[in-house]
Amino acid sequence: MRPQFSIIFFTTLAGMAQGLLFFIALANLHSQATPSAFLTSLALPVAFVLLALGLVASFFHLGHPERAWRAAMMWRTSWLSREVIALPAVMAVTAVIYLYARFSQVPQWLWLVLLFTTIALWVCTAKIYQCIRFIQEWSHPSTLTNFILLGMTSGWILLELLIAVWGDASVQMIDAPLSIIAFLLLFLSFNLKLWIWTRNRKLKPKSNLATATGIKGNNIRQTSMGLMGGSFNTREFFHHQTGKVIANLRKIILLFAYVIPMILMAYAITSPNFLVITLALLINYVGLLAERWMFFAEANHPQNLYYQRVS
């Protein structure tokens, strides 16, 4: 598939904000110890801005952005429509919690609603791709797991950075260093990605050139796409990059999204440092952009069996 950068920015920015909100909600369900000043002055505004930026980015792949509201009308059957509803819902709950935290204490049920809506948004986003059965790379529970785990990882690193910026020990979420959790999340997401790539390499097309074209025979060879050799199908359902580019990009993903941030987090466990955490977050996000590009690029649409080459 051809990756759309607007969707890449939307899913990574929103996923990071969801991870941040998820852990804040989880911590406050366990204890109301999180200072309201930290929530209203830093954490909630940052999460809301990231969600808003993701929402704006999602408009850039629409042919008619002014009709975007119509996407929510098919919520009974479409995961995309449910996502269109879930994202503003998360933003609305975040805004309500901000008002509560500013003027009084946030009720426990509201944290539970925030936890539920962030998970619901992850599910809706991942299910858009997971429900496409004929794309084998996506049609697997690992798609949802990968979306959630990467969002949690980037969100936790962001939370650790915000706590470091705040500089108040009372915001500490756990007794152990936060970098330990960040390292474990990175390690889990790293191994999941390796497993996904191993699985994708072993996938075999359920169809072949004969079934794709409807021509019976064992020795079928396509030499031309026909017409001028280009169409919407040939542009949008293939990434048009060489195997060398894809191989190098995989190395960049492993280093930037996982390995380097893990090394930095391991260092931060014993020597917490604002610059180290900032560097880990920035490098991780660059890796996430590459990972999400690869997520779309490695999806092999069955129509490519028919449109194989330009003569």
C-alpha cells in the first residue's frame, strides 16, 4: 500500500497522547495523588494539543475536508466512522477533566471514562486495518496489539519527560524509576515487531496470477499493464520503493524506535537526566514515523498480482 503521511502523523501523535492519558487515568484510578497543577498546567494541555494536531493531520488525506462530518454517519458498520466519533470523545473527556482539575477534584468515574475512551480509540483505529481480511499483513490481532503497545510506550516516555520538566517528586507514579517501565515497554514492542516481521515474511498469497486474471494455465506471464501503464490502482496500492530502501528502513526502525531509546532508558534508570529522556522521546518518535510508514508499505494488496509491471 502507498503510505499517506497525514495518516502517519495522525496515528503516531494521537497514539502518543492516548498513551499519556491512559497512564494518567490509570494512576489516578489507583490514587488521587497526582497534583492538579501538574494536570492543568502541563499534562492535559500537552495531550489535548497532540490530539488536536492529529485531528488536523487527518484532514489532509481527504478529497473534500468540508464533508468530513459525514464520515461519522456509518458508525453501525464502519470502524472509520467509530474512530471519527472516538477521537472527539477523548478530546471532550480530556477537556472536562481539565475543568474539574482546575476548580475541584476529578471524580473517579471520569478517570474510568477517560481510560475507556482511550482504549476505544486505539481499537477503532487498529480495526480499520485489521478488518480488511484480504490484506494478510493487517488481518491479525497483532495489528491491534502493536498500535496499543507503541502508543503506550511513547506516551509513557512523554509522561516521564513531563514529570522531569515539572520537577516535583510528588508526581512520581511508581516507587521505582519511571525509566524501568519505559525500558520494559520498549522491549516488549521491539519483540512484537520482530515477530510481526517474521510472520509477514512467511505469508503466502492466497491467489496467483491465474486467479487474479481469470486465465487458466500454469505458465502465465504479464508483460504490460495496458493503456499508458499508470492508474489510481498502480499509484495507491504499492509504495514504489526498491527492496534496498525497504531493507535500510527496517534497520532505521529497529534502531530509532526501539534499540537506541532502550539504551537511553537503561542509562536513565541509574542516572535520570532531562536531556537523555528528551533525546529518547525524539528518537523514538522518528522511529515511530518510519514504523508506521512501513506498516502501510508492507501491506501487499492482492490487486498487485494483476498490476505487476509497466512495459
